[in-house]
Amino acid sequence: MSNQDLDIPDEGLLVPLDMYLSNGVHVGLKYKTAGMRKFIYKIRQDKLCVFDVRKIDARLRIAADFISRYKPEDVLVVSNRIYGRRPIKKFAEFTKCRVIAERFVSGTLTNPNISSYVEPKLIIITDPGSDQQAIKEAASVGITVVAICDTNTRIKDIDFIIPSNNKGKNALALVYWILTREILKNRGEEFDAPLEEFISDAEPQPYLLKLQEMQRRRKRKKKRR
């Protein structure tokens, strides 16, 4: 997909279109839910859904403005997905919000008697699929939920959707890098960290390696035919 395909001028976006495309923010999955259809631009020949970059950009702009209204200590960012851990740590480092970059302990938002208990007013979710417990608890106590949602996301209990690939390490890094930059800009603070600082250096999880191998086998079979 090129700039000409989408007819989007770079000057209208938070970052150049090529930056979105080269980091795969727009590439979704083969499965789509009803709640995410409005953000999808097209479906490729290989059946993968493609997000509308203009809608990703617009949602990031709104999300950054919204998050900026909260005190840093009232914001909690969460990622149980391994590729999201470094980006949220960097996001928290620069924005000074709270962070849970490990397994989300049941009761963290609902049980004052456990050591991990916190009382944020806003929670940012990296992947609703793997961070479902955090969403469930936030909804039960009335905490606002902002979530990065892929095409397969079920949007129940999510207050604000940021449509994006939330599986790829580069895509997650770019989303959090943009949010960090825009939030700090709204606060009147400087931000000059390169995107590379936000990109996870974690190895692919075993299930991803298996999935990639299965995809390679399917491609080889198709070529033989």
C-alpha cells in the first residue's frame, strides 16, 4: 500500500504515512469483529484486513489529547503482551504515569488488601485479548478504558478505541512513541527520544514461532501447486 493508494498528504498526519506503513501499524488480522469494521480500509488478497491509516492517526490524536487531561499518577498503562512491555515502560518513563509491564494480578484494581492494588482513573490497554482481566476489573469499578484494538478485538467495556496492529513490536512501539510525543507536547514538554528506544528486543514467543512456521509451510505448498 502506498501513499498514492490512500491519497493521504503527509502534512495532515502526526507522522509521515511511510512511517505508519513501514512499521505495520495498518496491518490487521484475517478475522474482524463487528465493532472494528468501521476502521478497516480494505481486505487484501491474502484475507488480511487493512486499517484506514487516517482513522488510526485521528484516533491517536484524540487519545493523546484525552490522556493529557489526566494527572500522570491517575493513568495506568498495562501490557501482558511481551512486545508491549518495553513500549509501555518507555511511555511511563517519559509521561510519569503508572505501569504494569508483567502479569496483571487479579484484584489489582478491585482488592485494596493486596500489595499490587492501585486506583487509577484511566487505564491504557495494549491488547484487549491478553489484558482482558484488567479491562474486566476496570469496568467493574468505573475506570475509563483506552485500548489499542486489532481487527479481531471484541470492544465490550472499552471506552475509546485506538485501531492498530497490536501484535507487532514495531507497530506497538510506534503507537506508544506517538502517544508519548503528543502527550508531552500538550504539556509543553520536550521529547526527542528516537522510535528505536521503544522497540522491544524480546524474542518471539513460542506460539508465534509455531504460527510463522505453519504460514511458511502453507506458502511452500501453494507454490508447489
